Amino acid sequence: MNKPKRSKIPKRGKIEVRAAELSDIEALTRIYAGSNAYAQTLQLPFQSLEVWRKRLTTNDDTQHSLVATVAGEVVGNLGITRFTRPRRAHVGEIGMGVRDDWQGKGVGSALLAAALDLADNWLGMRRIELHVHADNAPAIALYRRFGFEVEGTHRAYAIRNGVYVDSLSMARLIEGPRITKGAKKAKP
């Protein structure tokens, strides 16, 4: 008697995070073409490659765009923008999208961990803000796991498929910069 063949399920590869590159434009367009990705973000359906090209080429020192890859394939994106007003220079805002078929598989966690490390330890940001649709329970749970708290609700914040949806304003605050005490001086 022959054993039934098992369908091959690809093993989930390691999720790696890196800076977005111009060569990622097609992959970014694919991410936000997914119905869940654009429904749960402020992206519009049917974005062109040119929209993403412009976003990546107009980045300056206040904007950092990260991508998550699995086996070299881009499966998620997170952008973090530092506010430029002098009294808000300690604040950044994030927006994130994960390809529909990779949601719930750790991509958002990997992107968020990398972005918060960048914000906390390299950019000196002390407050990270975001907006999330109030009905996006998986994203809200993810943000809470990373220390974000709900600060308020924006009613009828955005239109999605002909219906206005509420958004939660969430933020994560950390204490000021750490100063190393008693660091040993390098010998000349």
C-alpha cells in the first residue's frame, strides 16, 4: 500500500530586517496591493511603482524606511519619521505594512523591534507615536506587547471601502538618554 504524499510546506525562513533600497520598489508595491495591507493602513489601492519610487528617493535624515525579508524576499515594511519641529525633535511616528500572506508570522514583531532599537539607541527618540484602526485587534496587540499605550480615539479618522473608521492614537515613551558611569578610558 502506497503512503499518500504529503504536500511540501516550505519552512519559514529567518526574518531579517534591513534598510529599504530602490530595488525594493516592486516588492513594496506588492505589499500594499494586498487587500488587508491597504485596508488596515492609510495606503490607497492601486498604487503605482512611481509612488514608491518617489517615497524612497525623497527620504531625508528624518525618514527611515525598513523592510523585512525572508530568504531575500521582501514581506514587510516599516517607516519611521522624526518630527522636525525643535520642541518635538524627540518624537518619531511609525507606519507599517506586512504582506497579506505573511501577517501573523512574526514579520511585524521583527520590524518593530528593529525600528525601536534604531529610535531608542541611535536616533535618541523618546516618544514613538502611531495610529491604528480601532478594529485592527492583531496590530493593537502587537503594539501593546512593545509597550505602546492607547492615548485616545479619533472618530471617523479615515475612509475605508466607503465607511469611516475610527483610529486609536498610541504612543510609547521611554526615559531620557542613558549615561555610562565609570566608563574606562581607552589607553593612548
